[in-house]
Amino acid sequence: MNIEKIKNYNQKLLAILGTIGGICIIIILISFISLLIQEHSRFDYNEPNPGILSEEKIEKLQKENKREQVISYETPILIDTLQTTYIIPVSHKTLNEKEDIDLVGNLNAFASSKSSFKKRDLRYSKRIYGEFNNVIVYNPTKNTNKKLFDNRVNFQKIKTEYFENEILVLINASEKDTFKDGVINLKDFSSLYIYSFKEKEFRRIGIAGMDVYNYKFINNSKDLIIEFGIDKNKDGSYDNYNEPTIIKKYDFKKKQLIEIINSKINSELQKTLEGTKNN
């Protein structure tokens, strides 16, 4: 009789422990999913960022000797361990109210502050997300820094690619308010910019009136396959749901865009889609 009681007790105990364990697992899963949702909500990559003000708005503010946005520096990120080279993403903040521009035109947006380097080796992290308008290449050993962009741009991602004896920084940036909504952001047409640490060269790849929608490197090569979005409705923005893309190859050595699909095949594919006969 005592053995039966012990068995019943053990069974009840196991049932209770199993229930508690199941509840703990559910709580852990819920917490993990919540963290993922929070992290994703910090940067919604499908939605355009607020962007920088358009040229029209800038001209109006300049006439008033005012500004609405100020630069902000992000944490330096180690790119080249051997050469001790960092990149410093430059972001921007939109003020609650307009403020006067200094007489000398300097953007003294902040008082002096202490900062520290948090070393991160991008050999393990190839993408940096945020709301940026420039990038500075910084070498603390040589005490040198260089900004990549001379023109006003807006972008949301910095990508690095490592090759033998070469590091490339790739940025898909918008330059003009093609969508005409008062800001330069990812709704506007973009170009692909590539900075070579080996050549100390900054390249721009783009086609007028088209958007650099996507790109990828050809296997074991610095050459790229680039998707260009076609603005069929001429509204100054590319809609990937309703508007088509074309693809081209970028020859890195020759610095040229090259057709991949010739006009004959393109015509045949379109006629097949339309249901018309190919001659």
C-alpha cells in the first residue's frame, strides 16, 4: 500500500514539474519573441527613414538663416585590424524647433563630450543599420580622417565586404528628392557607392531615372549583379510590387555596367508573356 502511495506521489510530482517546465519554456519563448519584435521595430528596413530635408526646404531655411537638422556621430567601428582603420557613420537629428545658424556657418550642434571606442570586428558583422548622411574613414594611429561624400545624401545601411588584400564599403544612397515629398530618403531613387580601401577610391554606380534596388557579388569576384528598378508611372519612386527591374553586371576592373540579358531575349520573353508569337 505504501508503494502505491509513493508511486502516486511520484506521478503527481512529475506532472507538476512537467507543467512548471512547460510554463517556463513558454515564458522564455514569449520573452525571446518580444525581444526580436523590439529589435526589429528599432529599424524598420521596409519603411523609409525620415531622411534629410530637400534642397527646396534647405534654400528656404538658409534665407531665414535657420536650420532644422544637425549632424550626430555614431560609435566608430573597426574595419581594418591590420591598418587600425575605423569608419564613423554620420547620422542626423531633426530638431523640435528651428534654430539660428552660427555666423561662421559652423554646425556647433553639441558641447564637448567624452567618447570611447567600442571595438567591433566587422569580419563577423557585415552590415550597419541606422539613418546616415555620411561616413568618415578614421585612422587614430596616423591621426587622419576623410569624409566619403561631398554631396548631400541619405542612406540606411553600410555594408562591408572582405576580399584578399581588399576591403570594400558599399552604400546604397539617395541623392535627390525625386519623389517630391520634401525629404531625401529611401522613397527616392538611389545609387550604389563603393569605397575601396586599397585604391582609396570612391565610385558611384547608377542610371538616371532608375533606382538601385538590390545587388550581389558574383562568386569569387568583385564584379556585381545589380537590379535597377524602373519607375513606370513616373512618380519619382520605385515600387517593387508593381514596377519591374532590369539587371546589369558591373565590371569592377573596367568600371562599367554591362548588359546581361540581350534585347532579343528580352523581346522574346515579353512576347511570350503577352501571348504573342515570336518571329
